[in-house]
Amino acid sequence: MKEGEIALAGVPQADNQLKVRPILLLRELPPYNDFLVCGISSQTHKCVEGFDEIIFANDPDFVSSGLITDSVIRLGFLAVIPPGRIIGSIGEISFNRYKLLLRRLSNYLIQKI
């Protein structure tokens, strides 16, 4: 598994249940190699403009993503997932989209400091 990949994993939900969902592996974290991930949803109407990112079926990296429909990469839905809970990779997004998402998240985290 590597950063920038889209994978399937058991992700904690609001009711504390685990649900298998697509995730984007944002960063591998020390010391246990857990991953900071964000959720991916087909509910594109929940996209936060200028923060989240919609990947459309006609985008150049859509086929390589492994997704099956237009989806929103939700930077506001973060989790730390141990490698053992990751079922497997289904694809990856472009390096440029990956960098854009990391920049958006880091800019958000440091704004107004």
C-alpha cells in the first residue's frame, strides 16, 4: 500500500460500526505505519467546494482510480487506519490531484494560526 492509492477498508462510522468503504491513503504515519486516510463517497452533493474534490468519470485519472461512479474525496472525513484493516488497493489518483488534496488539507490546518 502506498500514499495516493485508493483502497477498501473498514472505516469507523458515526454509530461506531465499521463499514467497508473506499478511502484515499493520504500519509503513512510513524511509528506503526498506520495511514491517515480520507473517505470517498458517491454522494457528490456533499462536496465542500474548495476543500473536497470530485473525481468525475471523464477525468483522466478516473479509470486508474478503480472507482465506479463520480465520487467525492472528502477531506473532512479523516481517520487513522492500521494496515491490517485495509482490504486492498483498487487504484490510485494522479500525483497532481494527490498533491492538491494534501495542500488543501495542510493549508486548512494552518490557517488562522
